[in-house]
Amino acid sequence: MAPRITGSDRRATEIAADVLIVGARASNGAPQVIGSGKDVDSALDGYISEYLTEIDFKARVGDLTLIPTQRKIPARAIAVVGLGQEADGARAVRRAAAATARKLSERNEIASCLHEVSDADGTVAASAEGFLLGSYRPPSYKQVENSTKLNTISLLTRADDEIETGIIHGEATLRARDLANEPAS
């Protein structure tokens, strides 16, 4: 079953979720959190930036590291996801969201700020589409379904039209995958 994707006007430092996803880019060889990730880093007293430097986080598209919040914010953990080079925009967001959905498939509820990568058009739609594509599990004829536990994805934006566009594109792609995976009649 595909997760439910919604928008939220909550701030990253205020939303309760199993995992809060923030983006990062490499800047002058050092990883830098972007968008609302800066506020989260401040709420954790700079621990995210310090940890990313310590583990030599490369911030390539889809790279992911989990960091506990130590109960300083309502989210239980922070997933810092690499977004690659500056010029990638919506494409990088889609790829990073899909990789994140695959890696966090055992979590129930996640919140995401990945779409805050830039002012480029379509990053919110790309984020919604990527999460749907990454959480896809092909239909199975086994008795036990191979499904994801991921139920809810909250994008921290109120751009509901863009979210809906991403969902429509994602569902169309998933429908095509289902048809391709079915045996011929």
C-alpha cells in the first residue's frame, strides 16, 4: 500500500514524526544542511553539522545518515539526505526522496524538508513523486505481502497543488509498473 502524502504548515523543529528528513549539500568540501535543516541544527546545538563533518558525509544524491534528536525536538530521529550538486534541482530531490523512502521503509511516519533545496520550480512535486516511487513494492502472488510500513509522509509545505501533481505523476508511473509486471493474458 502506498503511503499517504500530505502537506503541513508545521515547522521542522515542531513536528512529531519517527524521522525528520533534511537535505544537505557539499560546500567547499564540507557538508552543509540546507533550508529548515539549519533550524534543526540550531535546535540540536550544531550537532548535525559537527556529526556530518566527523563522519565525512559526502552529500551525494541519496546518501543518508540517521542522527538521534536526543529529545530536543519532537521528531525521534533526523535523516540527513545528500542532494548532490547545486544545479540538480527537482531531479535530485526526486532521486533523494526515492532513495530515502526505500531506506526508511520500516518507519511509520516521516516528515520531510527535502523540497527546500532551492527556489527551482517543481521541487515539491518531485519530492512527493520520489517518495511514492521509492515506497513502491511490486504486486506479489505470495500469501504474505511484501509491503512497506511507511504510512504517512508529511511534506513541510502548504503547496497542496504541487503535492497533488507529484502524487498524480507518481501514481501514473506506479500503474505503468504494475501493468509491466503483470503476465500477458
